[in-house]
Amino acid sequence: MNEELMNRVLRLRWVVFSAFGAAYILVFFNQMSVAVVANDIMQDLNCNATIIGVMASIYFYVYAAMQIPAGLLCDSVGSRKTVSLSLGIAAVGALVFGFAPTVTIAMVGRGLVGLGVSAVFIAIMKIVAEWFAIREFARMQGIITALGGVGVLLGTFGLGWLAKAFGWRIVFQTIGITTGLLVFVIWFFVRNSPTEKGWPSIAEIENFRTGYPPPQRLKSIPLGQGVKLVIKEPGFYPLALWFFCNAGTFFGFGGLWAGPYFMDVYGLSKPQAGAVLSMIACTMIVGSPLMAAVSDNVFQSRKKNIIFCTTCLCVLFFFLWMNPSGLPIPALYGIIIFFTAVSACTMVVAFTTLKELYPVQIAGTSVAVGNFFPFFGGAVFMAILGNILDGFGHTPDGAYPIEAYTMVLAFLAGSTVLQFICALFLKETFPKHAFEKARAAKKYQKKMLTKT
């Protein structure tokens, strides 16, 4: 094999991944962005919390509905064309949202953004599969999770600072232009796989470098048949409901109403609220890979890990329900860190469970079907929480009263109870035999070293 050509493949793959990684940052930026500027949007567009909840949830409804079609598009026309087209739609949506003169136009813009970024997660997973070796998947998953954390950081702390300096409209208009520029980068510099350029595949390169033949390719399963296999699995349903409630709690609180809550009840400014919410990003970056390691090495169980984290989340929201105000400001940072660790970071273990429920040939299909429920949950919870707030009305200074947020926290506490019940019915998927095999190998190795 031509070594220079092989090195060119190994270098270009990071260009390809970086372009899709930038797109993935935009996904999380858009998911979290409304929380910090919700009060500004309500004032500017003269709307209430119910409308803001619907506006924010439209993104999640569209995103959820597009998961299976996005997977089909990535499989049929390729990740490059799919994401180039979809990000073009997202760019238009961000510009429409930034320039929106009315609530209706803003909702249209938000829906276009959700439609545009809906294919990115599936596409980046396919790109990793084509450009990186199987042994690199865990490392790349960690990098992808970290990039999501960067998006959250930009959508909370970064957006809070920029919105105060330039206004929320300028920020979203700039995001629209940036997204449009990214479309050109992906179209001209990205290819679906090395073989599209006539270069050796990653499997061939691995074979050349290690001397081992590439793994045997398993017979593929059509999308329709894969979807049927997913929904026929009884263990899928408690996990799907857990996804719905867990993500609904995370996106509804952390992704939208935590910002107004901190500003209305604790009197924080937008930058201060953004700083508190930025702990979501920091915790995701550090906590997600750590949570996977805890599941593998401490609990040696997926189910026990999820039950433990869900119990912690339940305790947290019952505590907040009983203590909706009066906590010291530094405690809010700790609450958000703890909240993210036992909700968002636990999703890593939950998605691992989802993949382990099914054969590897339908891993993508199972993730696409399963990924519908978190975003559907986010959409529903955002709207419900907005309705709860509007049921109490505004105080004279335009804020929502503490009683309104107390009811929101009570609803979220009830949601965590349902999550806990679902966790009890989860199917254990942790590969015990793999752990025991590795432990036996270590014992044998230690025994042989002692003998020598």
C-alpha cells in the first residue's frame, strides 16, 4: 500500500470530522439557546411563557420527527449531501428567527432550524464509521460528547454575554451566516468515505498497519425490517418512556426555564444566569465519558447505574420543590452540575443500553428510533411548563412569581418518580461475560508473571 496515500487519508479524516463536529456544536447551541434569552424574546415579540414554550418546543418536535427520515437520507444519498442540504435549511431558519417581526415568523424560523440540524447526529456517526477504525469508536464518541458540551457552553454562557452586548437578534443572525458558510466547507471538503476519492478504506489501512484482516461485514438489515425489530423488543418501551421523561426534564428545565427561574426568583442578570447554566456544558464534557466508565467499572451494570442516577435526580427535584428560593448563589452552580450529571450524562448509559438491546446491524436504526423520544419529551415538557407559568400570570415587574416556579418544580419532581419506575423495569444489557473474561485474563496474566 502507498504509505503517502495512507497518511493522506489519516490526515483528511480529521478535516472531515472537524466540519461535522462544528455542525454538531450548532445542534447543542440551538437546543439550549432559548433559555438565556427567553425573557428578551417575550418582551421583544410581546408574548407570554406559553408561546415561548411552544416556540422552543417546535425545534424538538421537528427534530424528533425527522430522525428516521434523516437516517434513510444518510443511507441513500450520503452524509455529505444530506447535511449540506439540511444545514442550508438551518441557516435560513436562524436568519428568519433573528429577523422575525412576529411570533409566527419566529416559530417558522425555529422549526426550520430544528429541521436543518436533525440529520447531524446520525450523519456524524456514519462519518465516524467510514473514516475511523472500530477500535477508535469509544474515543470518538467521547470527543463527540465533548463537542456537544461546547455547544451547550456557547448556547448558555456565550449567548448570555453576546445577547447583552449585541442583542439576541444579532446573535442568531450571525449564527445563520456562520451555518451557511459551514455548508460550503462540508460540500467542498467532505467526502462520505475515503473510497469516494479512490483512496484505500480505513479497514484496508487497518489491515496493512496491524496485519489482521478486516472484520467480516455482517449482512445488512433493511430499514423497515430494522424498525420492526426495534419495536418488537419488550425492553424498548420502559427505556423509551424513561428517555421521554428524562430528556423532557433536562431540556424543559436546563434548556429553557432554568434561566428565567434564576433571573426571576434569584434576581440574576442574563450573563449571571448564563454562567450558572454554563455548568451544564462543563459537566457534560467531563461527566459523560466518566459516566460510561462508572457503568463499566463500578456498577458493572447499565440498569443499576440508571436507577442510581434517576434516584438522585428524584431527590434533587423534591429538594428544589421544598426549597424553591433562598439558596445561596454558589449553591445554584452545584445544583446545575448535579442535575446535569444525573440527567444528561446518564443518557450516555441509556443510549448504550439501547444499542445493546439489538444486533449490531441495526444499531443505527435503533438509535434513530430511540432518539425520537428524548426530543419529543423535550418538546412536550417545554410547552407544559410554559402553560404552568402562564397559569399564575406575571408580577408587576414582568417576572413570574415564585409560586409559578414552585409548581413547575413539583411537576418535574413527579416526572422523576415516573422515570424511577421506568428504570426499575429496564432490561439489563451489560455484557457480564465480557467483564468476567477480561478479569480472568488479568488473573491468568498475573499468575504467569508470578511464576516467572
